[in-house]
Amino acid sequence: MTCHNTPPRGDNGLRFSMADDYWLPAYQLMLDEARRSIDRQSERVQHVRERAIGLVGFGSIVAAAFGLGGDPHVGFAGAVAVVAFFGVAAAALFVLIPREFLFELSARGIENWFDDPDVQRLGPKHMVRSTAVRHDEHHAANHRKLARMYIAISLGVAALLVETVALMARLVF
């Protein structure tokens, strides 16, 4: 005979209620979306770093193609181009500086949740929800870092434009 006041035990021995069955799919959806956004963000970090490398390479090609080394007298336009190239390089270095991005959760931290009395009291739905919320916190922190990297790339592209125009002006004038 079962007592209806005692919630059944799950596979992991934790007690859960019928409300867990109701909320668990919603929390699982939250977790799936949080994981998906973290995965996409990881790809974006790699993409922006590849852009930075390409930016420096393109800036070097522009400097070589327009012949910064051909005339020993650099002149004003050449000086502007050199400064702009340093801006391109600085933007790329800013992007390439190692940063700590959080794309996963610590297995040890999740294991510690099992010993937390509040987690045991709240059940498995709380763990799924907490994992989703933690992924979202990581996403927000990563987003701020990634936004600064995108700004640096934009400034690098602007500096590349200045470099190109200055070197063309040096050839024409």
C-alpha cells in the first residue's frame, strides 16, 4: 500500500512530485536552447579570430601592393598608411589575445549539486533548470567579450580602409 502523501522516488533516489513531470519538459527545452546558444557562440569566437588573422594579412598585402617600400621618402600619406596599418595590427592583436570563455559547466560543480540539500528537496527539475540558467549566465558573459572583439574587428577594417586610401593617395599625389 502506498502513502499518497509521500512523493515517489526517481531513478536517482531523489523524491519528486507530479509537478516535476509537468515542468521537466519546459526546463529541458530551456537547457537545450542554452546549450545551442553556447555552441553557436563558440563558433562565433573562432570566426572572429579568423577574421583578425585575415585582416592583418590583407593589411600587409595592401601595404606591399601599393609599394610602401618603393620610395625611401614616406611622406604624409605614407605616414598615415603606416599608422593605419599599426591600427589594423592592434585591432587584430586585441582579438587574438587569449580570453577565458565559458562554454561548458564543470562536472565537479554539477556533482556538488547532488549533495546540496536544496537541490535534493527541489528535485531533478531544479537541476535541469539550474543548468540552463548557468549556461545563460555564461552566454551573457561571453557575449560581452565577443561584442568587444567585434568592435575591434570593425575598427581594424576602418583602419584598413584608411591605410588603403592613404597608400593610393601616395601613389597618385
